[in-house]
Amino acid sequence: MAQHNSIGKKGEQIACEYLITRGFTIRETNWRMGRLEIDIVAHKPDDPTLHIVEVKTRSNDAPFDPMDAITPTKIRNLVRAANSYIEYYQLKMSVQYDVMIMVGKYPDFNIHFIPDAFQPPLRVIR
């Protein structure tokens, strides 16, 4: 496994632990539908909100801001993946898109949790 994949998996592992300690239940990790992927699908008991969590992990010497990786294309793909997930499991839940930025070296990441980081883009139908 390439080093960047290894640090990413470790970041996702720590992100799951972080969410669990804050009352979330992890429904899925690395859920795939075709070429679409969701890093973490989570929810809190007694809350009808499904959390789609994108995890961005970088070492301290990363040359750019991890939020720069949350591009319009990434957002569109996450929304498509979330819609597929909801349809596949026939869920009746609202969706919130969260971002977790993990910076540092495993296991001592600095964690930045950004709840409700973005809204799905609106599309005008003509």
C-alpha cells in the first residue's frame, strides 16, 4: 500500500474513534457504489440525520490545505454517493455533510471536525 493510502486509512480509523466518543454510531466505512465512495457514514441514536463524513488526512509537511481537496467535483460525487446509499438502504433520513481534517503523524493527529461543512449544490432544471 502506498504511504499516502496508509496515512489515509489511519486517519479514517482515528476519525471513527473520534466520532464514537462523541456519541455517533458508525454505520459504514469506505462504502462504495461503483466508483463513488463515502469515507464514513454515521448517525446518532434518536437523531434522524445521516452524517456523510469526508476524511482528509495529511502529514505535517503537506504543502497545501486539506480543505482544498474538497472540490466542487468531490462535493458532487459525495452527494451522488449519499443519494445512492439512501436509495440502496431505503432510508428516510435527512443528510448532513461533515468534513474531518486530520493533520500530523499517526496516532497523534490534530483533528478538525467541521460539521455541516457544505450543502449540496442546487441544480436549475430548464
